[in-house]
Amino acid sequence: MSNEVRAAVVVGLIELAGSPDYRDRADAGRCLASFAEMPETRGPLLGLVLDSCDTFVTRATVEALLRRRDVAGFAAVGSGLAAADPDHADWIHTAVLDVFGVYSRDRDAAVRECEILTRDPDEQVRRGASQLIAMLTGINPILRLTLDN
């Protein structure tokens, strides 16, 4: 996909993120997560992670960001987690459990990615990455798989 097309898609998704309908905002969060590496998505994604009207939007957006399993997704979640009130933090934690509660290797890989973020220049990302690591290490995955399995 060309950069121009990607930019146009992101513009449309950012517009959808401002919808009064929670379903539109959740869809925007899921889709914007695919573009989390683009700087222009950072603010809108943070707004969706901390959606003030419906925590379903929070959960859907966070799950999509976590399923990226990369620094960009974890940075967005960490930034939101550092600024979250207790209710939003609970829903972020629920999403973390849903995404990383099955395979230990996935959880361990996520911890390694978040450890990179503890050295990020942005203090909010660093703080959120530390909180995310604490959540991840508190999970006892259902399946313990190693590289030998």
C-alpha cells in the first residue's frame, strides 16, 4: 500500500474515532492499531484507550494493540496505562489477560518488548511499560511452551 493511501486511511479512521457511537470508536481503535507505528495515530489511539464514554472501546483498542506484539503497540498501551484511572486500568488488565493468558512464550516475548520501552525517552511510556511488565509477569499462562516444544 502506498504511503498516500495509508495516510488517507488513517485520516478516515481518526475521523471515525471521534464518532458519538461507541461501535464506531471501537472499530476505529481496532483498525488504527494496525497503523500504531505512524506518529499521527498516537493521540487518537491514546484517546480511544482512555475513551471517556465506554470502556468497551478501551478493551477493543487495547486488545488490537496488544495483538500486534510489537513495540509500537505496547508503547500505545503503556502510554494509556500510565494515564488511566482505576476503571480503565482494570479493562486494560482484562485485555492483557485475554491476549497473553494462554501461551507463556507469548507473554515472555511481550515482557522482553516492554523492557525495551522502559528506556523510552517519553516518561509516560516508560512508566506504563513498567506497569505493563508487572501485569504480564503476574499472569500464569495456561500453556507453558518453550522453544523446544
